[in-house]
Amino acid sequence: MSGESSDWPLERGKMVKSLLGAISAIVKSLACVQVEKETMNEIASFFYRVSHLVRELRVDSNSPATTVEVLKFLHRRLDSAVGISLRLERNEQQLKSSEVKIAIQQLEGVIKSTGKYLSLVPISTFGDQYAGKEAEALCKDLQDVKLGVSERRSSRILMKREGKTDLLNSLDSVNVDLPAMIDNNNEALGLPDKGLRNGMPQLAQYMEPTYDAFFCPLSKRIMDDPVTIESGVTYNRGDITEWFEKNMDVELTCPQSGKKLQSKLLMPNIALKATIDQWKARNEMARIKMDRAALSLASTDNMVLAALQDLQNLCKSRKDIKEKVHSIGIIHLLGKFLEHRSISIRFATLLFLRTLAEDDEERKDIIANTIDISTILKMSQSNNKDVKHACLLLLLELSRCQVFCNKITTIPGGILMLIRVKSNRCLDAFASEAAYGILKNLERHPENIRIMAENGFWEPLLTHLVEDDEEIKMKMATCIGDIVHDTGSKIKVAERASPALIHMWHTGNFVSKYSAFRALKQISIHHPSAKILAEAGVLQITVEEMFTRKTNHQSMTTEIEAAELLANILESGLQVDNFQASSHGHKMASAYVIYGIIHRIKDSNPDELNMNLIRILLCMISSPNASCIIVSVVKETEAIHHLIGLINSLNEELGMASMKLLIKLSSFIGNALSDSLCKSKGMPENLIQEPQDITQITEKEALSANFLAKLPHHNLKLNLALVNSNTILTVIKIIGKIQAAGARWSQQASSYYEGLVGILVRMTATLYDYDILRTARTYNFAAILTDMITRSSSDEVHILAAMGLENLSKQSIKLSRPPPRKKTKFLKLECYGKSIRIKMSRDKTFSLCPIHRGICSASGTFCLLQSDGMNRLVACLDHENVEVIQSALSALSTLLDDKVNAQNSVKLLSAKGAIHHVLNAVNKHEEEVVRQKAFWVIERFLMYGRNESVTEILENRLFPSTVSRAYIHGDDSTRKMAETILMYCTKFCGN
């Protein structure tokens, strides 16, 4: 490295690279020189410290001229030092002692001049405050250096190494052996076996020469507590005391001089001890600075490992050294080594950080603020057990400070990692215990407890909820209310938390009550927990909260929470009729409770409250005891008006809930509901609006249609309202669009379609009104309902269509009229399949229905024969659904009663094979309602049928046993019908 000053590069990168290259060459050469090893090591250590300072320089085009001139001088001086060190390395064996001494003096001059000129560089040129302080100290050390050829080689200071401690010991006594682990990993890292014995950090032990007086004559080690015995020789207290104890049986003499001693008196050598302590302090600080330089440079893995180990040993020797380590900024350098490629370096860094953190809260805070905690947490998942344990022990130490407890809450998944380690006790008991200890320390921050619960570790939260003070209990209750519980912990949380939360309600203020209700509400979402809550007494506090007179908005908020809690419990399916609901002994199904709930449903209430009250009633109406009281209270109060008013609420969920309750009530007080609905503004037409997209039917639209369909069909007032508001026309249009959409129905379209069909069918129950009759004729209800049986696959639609056709067919006999009588010369009758044609002398022709004996049509008289309804109903007899069969038989029965020409009906039905389908139905299904309908039809066939029909009945192999079972096991009505059929069968068999 030579060149003229004019060629010196001003770019910082090239400057630093050139200087560091020279220093590296010097150190490498001196490390190979074996003569005067101690002095060579000391020289190398000074140059090594200079390399660190050079790295900290901030040089650019704006740097002072002084700085540039200093660097130029350093360039020349280091160039000469490179030549000297190379000559020593290459000619070591040939050099005389005097030549070695001259070379050392030359290097001493380079070191002193380097210190002198470095002191001229402004402090601001260095990178940070630690580098500036180090520059001042180094310049002084360099200028004060005194080197010489030693007369004896100093003994190498033996470093005490602790044996590897079992990792399954208690957390406070675990100490992992760094050197052992490093040696185990050298091969994997590709490092030489003796890598840690070489390199710069080893030179730290000899930064300041030792003196013979420092060494104990017995142990050959530097003395810690020098004492002088009677002979005047100084020993280390521990070593001489041990020697005296071992030689108690022999004459008392001085181990070094052999002089006889009169006593074992030990006199402290205060002066020597002070000198040794000062030497140690200077030497330790120099070692610390050099280790910092090694960590900052980090040129090789061996250098970093040795520096970390040296610092570890220094810190373990005395507690005050930790403060010195911190004072020169070493902690800031350690973070990068936690992500180093070498597992040994990561492990050594963890051990060193733990040593620094021990017994000092301030340093714990500094480490927690400086080191990336997320990196340490990731290392806790390592497959290397030693690294994993060291990581957890460091985290355990840091978790004792508040800074760490606060910081870990911001690390996504951090606490979850610790929970996973804690849970794997069977795989690693030590790691599990350590992780548990960390989590226990983290409980000091309520947010950490919440995160633990969110990740399935509920024990801390439940413990603090039960055992801590009121403020913490409230925070824990708030956490329960905010967290979505995992399935595995729901029962446990309900069992542990319910009593404490109920106690909070009884003893706390408004905020405590609100927090308790929110927590209980979250627990109640899990239906299996409902029984636990009810048995703990939750029903009583919810009812009391709901029925307490409210004076402000806050109280209303707790009522909403209480109502939702009660609704959740009831929706679980738990039978709560006999659970106590008040301190006065009222049960849940009592009139007191039900009246209180219904009385609170008002238009002026918050939507959330009305919604929850309706949910409660929807559950309770399923109970026979409660339903009677609900119906009675609703009739006596204005609840019907309020419920109908809520249908049009802007809150769609509330509107749907109201309709669901009204549908439930319709089977009890349907007429009252119908009348109230007609009195409401915009009703009932607002319930049925033509949807914009027939494939996107909403649940509310489906409920609206079904609500109208479920109300009593015979309520003329509601039916007329539907006709007069053109709602029926809208229904027919929508049905047509849904049928055209086919398979593109939405999830709610099927229910919506069934509701629309039900609205049409309800019209057929009041055909005695002229306006409704005209509507049915105008839109040809018979054809629409007949077509539905063919098109739809819904059982409900088949049932409704058959019911509608039954109602229409009952009107056919009234609507069918014979032609007017006139005087004619002759009358000619022509018989056809569906009618009897009458021709008069004036060529006027009339078609008479063979069943209804008059003029019929599908649209005018709703005749099943003319509308092809007969064929569709016969086909329904093969259905699997009993209700469909029942409805079809009921509709067909209108063609066989005494008001019509039953004989012709039997003839027409026989031609369509109806008796075969009826027999199959009655043989297959044993329900009473099917038997009675089928037996009645069979009886009519036996009365009016021809031989073919009678023969088919008598020859059916299964029918006799079916009749016999019905006669034996059926009710009175079925038995009478079976008996009549048996009589007919006996009569025909006799003939």
C-alpha cells in the first residue's frame, strides 16, 4: 500500500478500505510472530483498536482539511508498519534479539505518532458519542504506550469455564456452556477446531503487561486477595490457606522460601492489591473496548464468538463491568447478531444479553427498547434445544420489566408463540416451564392477558376476574365481552366466569354492570353454555335489569344487553319455563315476566331492544304454557299494533323478526291480526312489491308473502283489501316471472313462491264474495293452480294448489247452470268424453258437464274436468308426501259427493286409473287421515262403479289386509268406514 499523496482517494469508501487493509496486514503478520509473543500481541491490539476508530470516521468532500491531512499521514505511517511486521514474520528465525528490539521500537514510534495525529481529528468527525469517547481514550493510550522486550514470557491467564448445566434445572439456576456449544457447532459452520484460540479478542488478555509480583507462587495466577506471611512472601489468600490446611501434619514452613514459620498469620498486602485492582480495571476496560471493536468490525465468525465469550466472562466476574459494557454502547451492536447465519453466534448473543439483563431493571429496559423482541420470539421456536432454551431464559429475564410487557403487545403473534411453547410440555418440559414463567410475568399488562385469551389461554384472565381488585375485574370482563371464544374453551369460561360476573352485577356500578352483561352475552352465544348460565342465576339478573325503571340512556344500554343475553339463552333450546326469573319467585313462563316483556315492545324503543324482546317471545311461544299467556297478553294490549308497525322499520332485521312473531301468532289470533293489518297505513299492499331481480329474492320478501299466506283464509276483510289494492294482480305477475326463471331461483325464492301461492289459495276460501269471484274468474285461478302442480317440485306448492282446487271445485256445482229452456220441435243428445252436447232444432249447441249437469268451463265455473285438474290430482296420489296425497284426495272428493253426478265422476276417474292410485296410496300409508280419505273414495267407487272398478278393488291383494288392520287399529271413524267397505266387498263376493 504505497503511493504519492496526490494519488490519495478522497472517497470515504476507498480511504477506509485502504487503511483497514493495512491494519489487517499488520495484525495478520504479528499474529504469526512467535518471538516476544506478548509484546507482539500488545502491538497488534493497539492497531486493531485503531481499525475500529477508522471505521467510525465520517469523511466526505466537506470534511476539514486537517482530517484529510491526518488520513494521509496515517496512510504513510501504516505503510511503514506493514513493512516492519512483514519483515518480522518472514525473518523471525534469522533475526537477532537486538534486531527484534529495534523493530519493536519502530512500531512503538508508529503507534505514538498515530495517537498524536488522530487527536487532531475533530470529535464531530466520528460516528456517535460512543465512538467519540473511545477516540479520546485511544489517542491517550497510543501516545502513552511503552513497549519493551520482556525477560520472561507471561503465563497465559487461565480462563475458568463453567461445566455445562443440565437444562432441566430450575429457571434461576440454569447456565448453558457457551464454549461447549461453539465447539459442537464448529464442524457444521466450517470453522477450524482451534478457531477461537486465534484472532484479535485473545489479545485482550495482554493489553497491558503483567508483572511477576502479580502472580501467586502457588497457583501461578494473578492474585485477587494478596496476603503476606511471616516469611515476607506474598500469596493469594485462598491458595495459601488451602496449602496450610493440606500440610497441617508437617512442620510449618514457607512454600516459596522453605523458611520455618512460627504462625499462620496472614497480613493483607494492601498496596499490591490496589496495584493489581488498578491493573485489572485498566486491562478490563481495554478488553471491553477491543471486544466492542471486534463486534463492530465482525470480520470473521471466530472473532465475533471470541469477543462475545470474553465479554460474557468479564461480566460474570464482577457486576460493575456490566455498566462499563453498557457505557460504551455494546448493547446497540448485539441486535444484528441475533439474526446471524451462525447458530453459535446467535446462541452466544442470547447468553450475553441475559447476563447483561440480570439483576438490573434499567438494563432490562434498555435491552427491551434496543433489541428486536420479535426476532427473539421467533428464535423461541428453534429446533435447536440449546438456542431455544437460551432464548426463553432471556425472555424470562426481560419479562420482569414493564417495558418488555408493554412492547410485546405490539408484536403480532408474539404471545401466541409463547403459548405454543407452553402447551408442548410433553416435548420439552423445560421450555414449557420457561414459557409459562414469561406469560406469568406478562400478566402485569391487562392487554397481554386479553391477547392470551384471544389465543386460547384463558387461565390468566379467569384468575384475575375472580381474584383481583374491582378495576382489574372490570377490565377482564370487558375482554371477555370483546373476544370471540374458541370452541374448546367456551364451557370452561362459562363455568369459571359466570359466578364472578353475576357478583359484579350485584355489587358494581353502571360500568361494571355493563361490562358484566357484555361478557355474559358473549358467553351465551355458545348454546351449550346456556344451561350453565341459567343454573348460575343469569336469568334472574337479566329479568330484573329489563324490568327496572330506566331514568337515563346508560340504563337503557344495560337493558339492551340484558335482553340480548336472555334471547341468546332461550335460542339455545333450553327449557326455562320453571327457572326462577325474579327475587319474588316468578318463573320465566309466568304472566309477570311475559307481560313485562310484551309491555316493553314499543315503536319508540331503540331497535336493538325491540329486536331482542321479539327474539325472546319467538322462543317462548314454542312452549305450550308460555304461548297461552303470550296470546292472551297480546290480545289485551296494543302489542299487535306495535308489532305490525315494526314491519316497516328501517332496520330490516327488526322488521323480519316482527313478521316471524306475527306468523307464529297467526294460528292463535289470526283474525285480529288481519283486521289490525288492514287498519294500518299502506297495508297490506306494501308487503307485496314486484322485485327488481327475481333471482335475488330477499328473506324479508319471502317472510312478507308467507305472513299474508298464513293469516286465516276466510278473513274476507283482508282478502278484499288484497283484491282492491291490485295485490293479487301483482302476485300473479311475480308467479309468472318466477316460473319463467326456472332453476335460477335464489335461496329465498322457493319460500317466496310458496307464500305467493298461499295468497292465491286464500282467495278461494271466500269465493262467495262477488269481487273475489270475479277476480278468480278473470285470472283463471283453476288453470293457474293446475299448472302449478305440473311445474313445481315443491311439496308445499302441491298441497296449496290442491287445497285451492278443492275450494274452486266446491263452487263448480253452484256456478254451473243448465241452458235456458225454449220451445223446440226436437232435442238431440250427443255424448262425448267431457260433456254431453245438446242440439236444438235451431242448430244451437250447448256442452253440458257430465259431473255438474250444466254448462262448465275452467275459468267460469272452475270445473276440474275442464281445467285438466282431475288428471293432475290423480297423479299426486303417487306422491311420497302424505300431506300431498291427503290434499289431492280431498280435492277429488268434491267430484264424488252427493251434489254432483257421482256415477259419471266414477266413470271418468276409472278411465284415468284413479282407483289404482287410491289403492296404492292406502296400502302404502297407514296414517289415519289418508285412510279415511281413501276409504271414502273407495266406498264411492263401490257404490257407483261398474264391474271393472269393483273387480279391481276386490282383486287387489294388499287391500283386504289394509282394511282389516284399519278395522282393528283405527279410530272410530276409520273403523266405521272400513266396516262399510267390508260389507260392500262381502255383498259383491256373494253375488
